[in-house]
Amino acid sequence: MNTKIYSATTIGVNAYQVEVEVDLSFGLINFFIVGLPDTAIKESKFRILTALKNCGITLPEKKIVVNLAPADLKKEGTLFDLPVAIGILQTSNHLKIDSNFLNDTLIIGELSLNGEIKSIKGALAIAYDAKKFNKKRIILPKQNAKEAALIEDIEIIGVENLTELIAYLKKEINITPTVQSIEELKTTTHELVDFSQVKGQEQAKRALQISAAGSHNILFIGSPGSGKTMLAKRLPTIMPKMSFDEIIQTSKIYSISGKLLNKSLIFERPFRSPHHTISQAGLIGGGSYPQPGEVSLAHHGILFLDELTEFKRATLEVLRQPLENKNVCIARAQQSLEFPADFLLIAALNPCPCGYYGDKKKACICHSTLIAKYLEKLSGPLLDRIDIQIHIQSIDYDTIHDKKSQNVSSADLYSAISRAVETQKNRFNGAKFNSSMNTDEIDKYCQLTENAQTIIKRAFEKLNLSMRGYHKILKVARTIADLSGSENIDTAHIQEAIMYRSLDKNLEKQ
Ligand SMILES: [Zn+2]
């Protein structure tokens, strides 16, 4: 006798249907799993048999063969425990599930030895793609039910243990499908941060406003304790709210990383700040079971690299691909897979090895050649992708204790940003931000007034700008003009944009 159960697995952020065929036949009592299983799957037979035994089920003394199809798809992990167990029960007549029901259902879940059904990775991604496989329902671990239930038009049956599932499949009990609206989940608490908590630093806040409005990568240069991290952390509070699609796309990445459990979804733009000792695989993804790296966990959010010069140069070089293509390709033996990685980069560094070059309060003790060498360590391809550079000064005593000083809040900054974002949506049909303009688009959309032209011409000569540097100024100036609702780029816009290229002089000489 032979039964087919439908299951699924994820590769990258996409789900693939897997057919679990179970065959029982006379012969030596044995249990085989074929069809490119990994070690975790091969070991599943012990979990499955023990779980069935512990649920009081005695199996006929026969040979069990499980085939996972398609054969060329590499299957990983423990989520096939449940479909295999159900397949065995159906084939051995312990269950008599209607074949239409089986054809319409995906079954996923890991079994523990006592029959409990444990959570799995990737439930959201599987639910997202389930309709592609013409499925009407998914039976999965209860812990994964909420995330999967966000996908509409698919019935989500969350189960806690095998005994419960068997009773459900025998129609002895009813399990109400999990219903979950995105609005209900939004009430999750999060750390309340706001720009109003940062005293002073108006210039830095302004630079971040421009960065958020036009999606410009930004570099902070400042002494230790100048508040670079505090500022960076608040950037998500002035970015546009995530759209439904962005929420699902980012949450899928957390789901396949197993980082979503009971945490519902990712509603706030993620802020990731990996330590400088991170490995290349940790940063861009990889491993023998390829997992998304920090760049993908920052998808639709922010990647903050503090102490940029402390990162290994080779580690920073791998950022080139995601910064350029907004995704990461990971080559594997059988197929390469892709993770999305569209993030805004904030990098921060000290101005010199001792940290105090240009600081108002403390003197720098570094020799000038040492400073040049220090900046040389910065990776060229990475800097090429950064539109805004800004020096951050540590704030003085008076600012901290000035009770009258008004602190610009996130809401203050956001009102102009939302207008600029709207303008760009109309300009590019929602496809991109000013930072991604190509040369033709720069020519088309960055019209300068006559006075502005004079200014940039002078800067071009004086700063010895490269064409790339010149284009960056135009893109940033476009965003500044959008923030003030101006169609043309005028003197004030271009002057401010030039201000954000302070490192160019140092760096482009190299
Ligand atoms: Zn120094």
C-alpha cells in the first residue's frame, strides 16, 4: 500500500512543494528514507517511530520506505517528521483520511519523542507560496500558526501534538483554523525611541532626515561618545511605515531564520548592528544550511556598521554585491540561492586612530601620516555607495543642560520626509528613490538653477571632484529640494549637498 502526503520546504525565501510517498511492504522490518534527505531527515525515523509508540500506536511489522520527491531537490531539517508520520498512519490504516483532503493539504512539523509537535523554520514563506501549489490548508505546529495565518485564503490548522492531530484527522475533534489580522499583531510593544531624546545634534539629525527621505547611505565621522549610535538607532523612526508587502517580505526572512517564533511579524523597519568581528557568512549569509546574513535581516531597514575601520577589509568587500543589487547570491553545490538585501547603510568611524581628530574638547595625538593611513583602510567600493558624509561633534555641557533648548523630534523630521517620499513615488512610479537614479535620470530630474550651476562648477574644480562624486551631490541635492517641495535645485540645496562630501578631498587623492 502506498500513500502520498504533500509537504513543503524552503530554499532561500521561496517554498517548494515536496511529495512524501510512504510505502509499506512485506520484507525485513526496516525503515528507509530516500530522495536526497540530509542527516536530520535520516534521523527522523527514530523520532517518528518513538513518537508513534509513545502515542500508543503499534505499527505492523513491515518494511517502511519513504520517498521524498522531487528527487533532485535537496531536503533539509526536521519539518518532514509530521508528514512522514501521517503517511505511515494512513498507509497502515490507522487513519482513513479522504484523498481530496490529503490533496488539498500541506503538512509540516517536527516531532519530539513524546509526540509533541515542535515549531519549524519558514512557515510564513511556505504559507505565502501554498496557493501556488493549489493547496487549501496547512497543518503545522501551533507555534507557527500565527505567522502563517497572515496569508489570506489558506486555512491554517495549528496543532500541539500528534494525539490531537490524529483525533482531528479522524474527525473526533474539531480544530478552529487560526485567524490572524495584521492589525491585531501591530499592538506588539517595542522600544520607544525618538529623536527628541537626542539633545542638540541638529546637523546630524538633518543629515539623517535627508538620508531617510532619499534612501541615501550615510557615514558618520566622530569622536567616541559623540552619539553616533544613539543617532543611528533612531533612523527607523523617521522612515516611511512599512507596507504590507514589505512586512511580509522581511518577516519571511526572519521566519526562515527561525527568528519569528511567537514574535508575530516584523512591523518596524529592522535595525541591525553586527559587531566588527562578524564573519563574512554572518554578514551576507551562508553556511552548510544557507541562512540569511545580517544584510538580509536588515531587508527594508537599516544596517549599522559601527567602527567601520575595525571590520576586516575582506568582510566589507562582500557588501559590494548587496549594495549594488539589493540582494545576495549564495552559491551552493546544487543550486545557488538568493536572499533579498535591500537596506539603508549607516557606517560610523572615528576620525583618526586616537579618535579625537577635530574634536573640540580633546586634542588628537595622531601624526598626520597615521591619519591618512587610517582612512586608507576604508574600502573604496563601500565608500562609493555612500552619498552623505557628516562629522558629528560631541555635544557640550551647555547643550545638555539647556532646559529651554527645543529638541527636534522624529515627528518634526518626518513631515517633510513623507512629502519627499510622495514626490519620488510619483517621479519613479514607486520603483526607486533618488539615491538609485542612473545617469539619464540624473540629467532629467536634477535641473539646476543658474546660480546653483555656478556653485557646483566651482566646487567641482575646488574639491577636484570625480564624476561619481559630482553625481552624488546632485542626487542628494535632489532629495534636499524634494524635502522643501522645490521643483528645481537651487543654491541652498546644492550648497548643503556639497557640505556632505567632506571626506572626498582626503579620499579621492588616493
Ligand atoms: Zn587622533
